[in-house]
Amino acid sequence: MTLTTTIPIAPNPRARDYLEEGRAFADITADGTVGSSPRATGAGVSPQSDPERTTVVVIGGGQAGLSVGYHLARRNIPFVILEADERIGDVWRRRWDSLKLFTPAGYDGLDGMPFPDHVHAFPTKDAMADYLEAYAARFDLPVRTGMRVDRVSRRDGRYLVSAGDARFEADNVVIAMGTFQRPRIPAFADDLDPGIVQLHSGAYRNPGQLKDGDLLIVGAGNSGSEVARELANDGRRVWMSGRDTGHIPFRVEGFLGRNLLIHLVVGFVFYRVLTTSTPIGRKVRPKILSQGGPLIRVKPKDLAALGVERVGRTSGVEDGRPRLEDGRVLDVENVIWCTGFEPDFSWIDLPEIPDNDEPKHDRGVVADVPGLYFVGLEFLYSMASVMIQGAGRDARYIVDRIAERTPAVN
């Protein structure tokens, strides 16, 4: 199930069609995906053959999975990384055309390999994809692409991982594809007039996908704000609906911002202060998980200057048009759902793991399930966990825990 870059206008699919026919794309830091699309063939492994045995199976070949692989390799722990896409980094390549990372390149490198750009530059999504591919090649990480995992189960104390016809058996499994697996679209989207073009942010590429006319962006986080700016610059009238997530009160691209303040916010506050180990981190974590983090690059006054009108929540549909919580009904030709993603762990066949909620864990170590770990989850340990910068620290911690239960490397 792959979303194409050409979205038909007539007949127009509803938002639900993209949920059913498209694949879920991670937000800024999502990793490899797992879902119910056609399975990988398993490269010569028959369903009846014995499973391939290793110490660790890492599911997801994005920044979190590659970080885990890097630290496993340094510990000489046998492992394999299973990536659903045919090419490392494709989850980034499918993002909208103009996307740049929200943090400068100095914070976008993984352990052992700085990002190859000026530290103050904001890398494009394609540059990030190519970097991940080069990272895996440089450290010769054993990534199997085209391996979409459809089941994780447990037998006799070991884990069984299935990816189509391919099967693996391991002492440890690391789920490294985050919770951004399925577009979150409200049920009332199905009631919108079929003439309205609807896209989730995971399917949006550029203004050419949309009909002429006004549009509503539902969701006021970083993705929604970046898309709103692009479409306002395209000459469209744009409404942006959703809660105010706050914003970093300085220009990250300005002299003071890039030389001092971004290091204070991202390098210190996000990385060291807002963690599950601090009282303030534990206090803000629920809000971050439910509403998202502050705007980093685009400011509210930038959008206002472009004519983007901020409105309240979109609460329903009236006569086929989106209705706001204040009762207003907007006559728009397009709706873009920048409403994030939700987890889908139904493919994990373990009673301790809920299908559609974040698993109970301590820094990614799942309680009462020895050998099962998560990385890449939003606020896994800190505000930086969902950023490129945070992947390395979380991966190191998980690999340390794996090493503790792998006698040969203790």
C-alpha cells in the first residue's frame, strides 16, 4: 500500500480512502513501517524452512533502527535489521517536496557520522534519506529491505518474527518504527462533500495535488504550519484549525538563534531537562504526547503576515462542509489533515502489548516482557527522543540492556 504522488481530483477519494489505501508516514522522526500491505517475499525463504536465528531482530531501518544497529555492531552482538521499504530512507523521500528538517544539521547526525552539511543548514528530506542510506553502508549494517514484518510472537522463551515468507528467531526484538504507523483522521471526514479534495499530511506532496480554491488545514503543529505557509505562498486562502502548541520565541536561522539559543533549547532543554527523569519532564510529557511540541521554524506571526487565518478546532461536518467548534461552516475546496498518526501494534502477538496504544515501558524496556524493546517512540525518554539527535542516546541505552542479558558480551 503506497501513496502515489499524483492524487486524482475527480472522482475525488475521501480521507478514509487514504487511510485504507495509503501507508502511514512518520512525522519528523518516524522510522520503518509495519502494516497490512502486501508482504515481502522473504528472498528465498520458504514458509516450511527453519527460521533464521540471530540474537537481535531490529524492526525498522530508519534513524532509530540504524542507531540500534550501530551500537549492536560495536558490541559484536549478532543482529539483523528488517526494513519494510525497498530502499533505506524512503520514508523520508515520500514526504512533501519542500520539506526541510526542523532542526539544523548540527543536530541531525547519528552516532559515529556527523551530517555532511554546514552545522547551521536545514537539510532537505531527500538529503536526510540519502544520509541514512550512506550511514548504513558506511558501517556495513545488515539491513534487509523489502521486509515488511507482519507478526511477532514468542515460543519457548524466544521471539519469532515473520515478514511474509521470511522467518527469524531471536532472543531480543527491538521495535524501531515508532508509533506513527497509521494516519489519524476523524471519522466525520467521511461526511465531507465528495467534491472536496482531502489529503493527510502523509500523502501531501505539493500544491499541484489540490483543486483551485480555498483550503482548510486541520492541525496546527510543525507540519501543519509548514504546509500552511507553502500554500499561502502559492496564493491560496488558508484556514488553519487546531490548538495553539506554542512556539520557540526566536528565529532559529538568525545569528543569535543559530549560534546560541538553538543549542540552549534543543541541546539542553529538549535533551537534558525535559526527560522522564525530571519532575518538569514528567509534567509536560502528557501534553506533548497529546498536542505535539512547539513550533520551531514557522512562527504564528509569519502565518498571519501571509493571510493564514487561525481558527478553533474542527468539530464536525454540516451540509458536507467542515464545521468549526464556534459553529462556523467553511466553504472550502480542499482539506489537509495534519492531525498526526496513531500506533498500530496489532501485528505484535503478545498479550502484554496493546493493539492501539503506547506499550508500558521504562526508557523503551517493556515491563514483564524480557527481551522486548522500543525505540523511536515520541518522548520515549526525552523531548529529543523523537528527533534525530535523540535516537543515539536511546539506542545506546537499549543496547546496554541487551548486552546485560547476552552473556558472551558482558
